[in-house]
Amino acid sequence: MAYSEKVMDHFANPRNVGEIPDASGIGEVGNPKCGDIMRMYIKVDGDVISDVKFKTFGCGAAIATSSMATELIKGKKIEDALKLTNKAVMEALDGLPAVKVHCSVLAEQAIKAAVSDYYKKKGIDPAPLVGDIPECESCECDLH
Ligand code: FES
């Protein structure tokens, strides 16, 4: 299984690691099969995600996809962050081995979960805004 240079870079030097103590929203998602957990913190100013941090207890690909996902949504409007798919995260990393596709799904789920939490804290029903949080379907691994 070969990882791209970008995956190795984001695994070895993950961006935006940590927590935001006064986060506007926190999303925690996990893959029950592999046991990996991803927690994402967002700070929202107006309708912009002004800051984002993550903590991932998981495999290298999960760390690299969380890192790239935070880079892709930082400074973006919430509505644009919600459009970020796991495929876009994978493309930005120059691809992932097929057995690691599900790790990128965690990153998309974590963003959507953090935005849902933000809306819930504001008393807004997140379901129509965030939509369904995707399950991993594209994965060819034997974890599911
Ligand atoms: Fe579990 Fe990558 S997220 S193996």
C-alpha cells in the first residue's frame, strides 16, 4: 500500500492539531469497526469558520485526512464547508489506497457533526441545513 507524498506530509506534520476551548461547535465521529475516533472543533464568526482544530485517535490516513480537511474549510463559509466531500479531501491528498477510503469519510462526517453541533447550540435544527451525514459506501476494505 503506497501513500502519496502529501498523505505522508500531513501525517508527519498534521496542520491544526489541538482543541478550541471556546469552540462554536464540536463534532466527534468514530468508525466502530476500526475503533478510530476523530474530533473536530470549529469557531464560527458570522457565517465563516474562522478557526478549526482536530484531534484524531486513529490511523495515519485518518490523521492526514483530518489535517487536510481542516485546511480546506478554514476561513470558508459554513455552506461551503458543508459541500466538502471525502472525495475532495482525497483528491487534495493525491489519493488514498482503496482500503483507506473510509478514513476520509470520517473527515467529512466530523465537519458535518461539528456544524450540526454549532446549529444545535444556537437552537437551530441542523437536519435540513446539514443533510445526512454520509456513511462509508465507497470503501473496499473489510472493516464494514
Ligand atoms: Fe480507521 Fe483509518 S480511520 S483505519
